[in-house]
Amino acid sequence: MGAYLRPVALPEALDALAGGGRPDGPGWTVVAGATDHYPARVGRVVDEDVLDVSAIGGLRGVEARDEDGWRIGALTTWSDIAEADGLPPLFDGLRAAARTIGGLQIQNRATLAGNLCNASPAADGTPNLLALDAAVELASAAGVRRVPVGEFVVGNRRTVRAADELVTSILVPRPLAGTDARSSFVKLGSRAYLVISIAMVAAVLEVGADARIVRARIAVGACSEVARRMPELESELADRPLREAPAIARPEHVAGLTPIDDVRGSADYRREAALVLVRRAIGALAA
């Protein structure tokens, strides 16, 4: 049986991570909601050292930070996101994802940061954070650094978080001044809720007063080892009238995706579905 530590302050957690856990162990396994950790270990003893960060104060909630944008604390749950007051339409896609993740019990425990750190190709939060151009704040005993979400997840269940680091927040920048920023999220599964995505798309459009797109960010999940932005499509959307946007997405824009065949769908089906979802996500914003 491994060690269990539940610190109530950030410095205590960072000191533990710096120490590395038991001398003969693999290091601390960090959990917050633990909604992925424990189900993956049903039927066997949890023998790793577990650092439960759920009691650390000051790491929960969504905070507007003037010109710097918004700070989402690492312990912010999906229910917190869905029910947060005062969030602009920029967050509509992330809030839509929050309402589709598991049931209410999971949404009340699972965290946005945990979903990101788990680094599943089908993590519903990751495409939304990519479309929001978000960054991850990592703290260690040595200091703090920020990493764009697009550089944080590097593979299936792999991130750049070092063993002595803890994610403390997710940072979302403000859209360009003078634009109407809006977002959407569409997900394909075998049913509407309580399901792992076959494919999903998050979209953010920043629209000027002349109803032309100033900047676009489109991200596809569950169709590659890591959720991916669509830079060619984003470039073509820029400076186009909003009403024309849904028709711009073409098969070549999703040709670079690398979906797999599994029990939920074939690679070909996923690629075709991704294109349909991209058009729907953009269409929802152009309606």
C-alpha cells in the first residue's frame, strides 16, 4: 500500500513533490477529483504514493483578471464551469462540454485541470482550451512557468508536467478589443450523455462590427493522439463574412487528422464526422 498525503496549502504540496515520495517509489501520483484514477484501478491495490490536492485553498473558481483575461483554478470542477456567473459567450463552448461530461456526480467532482492532465485523446476539455488559446500555469518549489495548452499535452496520457510540478490554474486571454467573441462545442457519441466522444469540435470566432471574422480558432478532438487546431481553415476564415463561414470547411482541412479504428468507429468514419462537426460548430456561431 502506498503513502497518502492530503495537504491543505500549496507550499506543502510543492515540498512533497520536490521530495519525490518514497525513495523506492515512482513518485507522487497527483489526484484532485480522482474520477479517472480510481476506476482505472478497480480490482487491485493502489500501491503508488497518492498526493490528493483537493483540500488546497485558493485553487477553485473562475476569476476575471482585467486585461489579463480569466484564471480558472486547478480545482475548478465541471459543475463550477457550467454554473459560473458572468462568463461571456466566449465560454459557451466550454460550458457546453461541462454539461456532457459524465453525470452530475462526476461533474461535481471532476476538474477541468484533471481532464487536461489526464491527457486522453478524447478529453472533452482539451479542444475547448485550444480554441480559447489557453495556457497552463505550473508551479514547483523552484518557481512558476506557463505553457500553452497546445504544447502541454504531447501524446496519449502524456504531458510536459515535470514530476515536481503541480498545475495551479488555466489562463484564458481576452479576445481582441472591439470584437464579438463567441464559441461552440459539438460532440458525436453513441448517445447524448455519459459517453466517450467519437469525434468533437470546439470553435471560437472573434467577429468585428462589420460582421466579418477577425480571428478564428477551430480544434478537433478524439481524431488524433492529441487534439489539434486547424490552422489552414482558421487562416481561410479570417476576414470572411460570418454568413459565409460554414461553407468554407472542406475535406482537405481535416485530411491531416490521424484517427484510429476502434469499437466506437472507424478512422474513415471519424474523419468524415469531424468535417461535419466542424461545419456544425461554425454554423452554430454564424446562425
